[in-house]
Amino acid sequence: MNAFVTRLIPEAGLQMVRQVCQVRVWEGELPPPREVLLQQVAGCDGLICLLTDPIDAGVIAAGGRLRVISQFAVGVDNIDLAAATARGIPVGHTPGVLTEATADLAFGLLLAAARRIPEGIEYVRAGRWRTWEPLGLLGAAVWGATLGVVGLGRIGTAVARRGRGFGMRVLYTSRTRKQRLEAELGLERVVLGDLLARADFVTLHCPLTPETYHLIDERALRRMKPTAVLVNTARGPVMEMEALARALREGWIAAAALDVTDPEPLPPDHPLLSLPNCIILPHIGSATVAARERMAVMAAENLLAGLRGEQLPYCANPEVYGEGEQLRSERNGGFSRRGLGL
């Protein structure tokens, strides 16, 4: 059997696949070009891909021998799940493993934006630090503030726990009410409009679906407090980037801290990159050694199960096994603008 891996991933996963398959790995720094991807899938039985690879209906059709697609990520918005399901191809992903790493980064971004840490670092490096200043680089208090969590899945819940550890009041939006978590953590479920109006910090953890595309647009940003901070470690297209740039320039909100953008990477002349009240990282939410190694192992486990004709342990399209369309809705969180109060 043959497998194609679209980028170098940790050896822990590659070694598992090499024991069973002839493996071809794209070792380029950037994702494989489309023509390479089409050529490689045509001769492979299994594919390990990344969120940077557009696995659309054309790519899936080119993989006439494909028995399984294994995504080295939690989200699968780069994969045409309907096309894969129609061809009977299960799609694996890596849920859960990067929860704590991404939650750490999200809360780190929140703290960095609140306390203007990047600005302080540049202030010192530029030689501007001459004495202690009573009014210098004043930021926002995190302790006791209100945190708004958009999407209370695994990562959103982990961030909510961190917020409670900082004495924050936590509001959340979700398709379903999480009564156990409300009781355990003292959370309050609200519609998105109320969350945006009341939260001092808004952190995004919803999946990217047609319903959440540009969920945070001009209308949403104008509902936020002028002192509010927006954090996004979900997907870039959940935000409308030009509206965000305008909001930061004109003071609709105080700051933003992003691990994801649209597009990725942003062009060097994008207005967000010149704003001192915007922190942007290169999509490193899961970038810990432990998380990435476990992701590689899970991706390999999915691939090998599919090649053996077994059900994938972490399947993103369980309907391929005839388990019902409701599971797809549950996986996507059922987000809709109407349901979120927009």
C-alpha cells in the first residue's frame, strides 16, 4: 500500500505508517502545489494532509485508489467532506489532543493584549525606557473582568476554566446549554449579541462553517465595548478582517490578538500588521512538542485503520459509516446566526 504525506510531521507518526506502507513525504517548506497533490493522490491508498491543503472534490476524484484521508488537525474545513463521503472515503482528524495547548495560547494572547506586553518589549528595545512612569503603557485588568467565550467545545471550555482561575465572570454561546459546566464553573449562557455587548474579552472557539463565516463582522464589532479585546485562535474567516482593521483604527474596540487570519499568511502590506493594538501570531496554537507528536500518532492511527478497512478512531464524517447526518450537526456545533442571537 502507498501513502502520501503532504508535509513533514513528527517522526512518531511517520514511523507507524512506514511500517505498513510505502510512504512519500512532501518535504518542501510550503504546501505541495495543486499539480503535485493531484499527481500524488492518484497513486496512493491513504493520504495524510494538513489544513493548508485544499482537499476538494477534484483532488478526491483524482485519488481513485484512496481508501482514507487523515487530517493532521482538528478542523476539516479544507476538506470537501461531502465529496469524500459520497465516494465512501472516511476522513480522520485529531480532536482533543491540542485542547490544552491551544487554550494556553488563547489565554496567553488575552494577557498579552490586555497588558500590552508586545508594546512594552518594543518600548524597552527602542531605548525609550528611562524611568518608572505612573501613566506608562496602562492596560486592562484581567482579574475580575468579564470573559465571553464563543463556542463552548473542548477548547472553549478549557479557556473558560482558565478565566475562572483569574476570577473572571464567564459568558458563553453554544448550540446547546451546558448545564453541568454552568454549575461547575459558574458560567452564564447568553446569545452572541449580549455576549459581545457585555464582555471585556471575547475569545473565539467556534468551527468554521457556512454559518460562522464572517460571524465577527462590522455589525458584531460595533456591539463590543470600546475597551474590549478580541482573541481568535479558531479560524481566520470567522472574522471579517477589513472590518477588524477599521475597528482597531477607529477605536470600536481596544485591541485584538490573533493566532489565525484570513488569508494565512497576511500580505506584508495588510493594515492589521501596522497597528500597535493588534497582535498576530503564525497559527501556533498547537505548537508544543507533546501536542504535535500526539497529533502525528492520531493521524497515523486514523490512516492505518482506514487502510485496514476498520472504522477510524477519530472520524470527521461518521455518516460514511451510515451513522446519521445528526452526527455532522453535532460535530459542527450547530452554529447559526439566528441561534446565536444575531
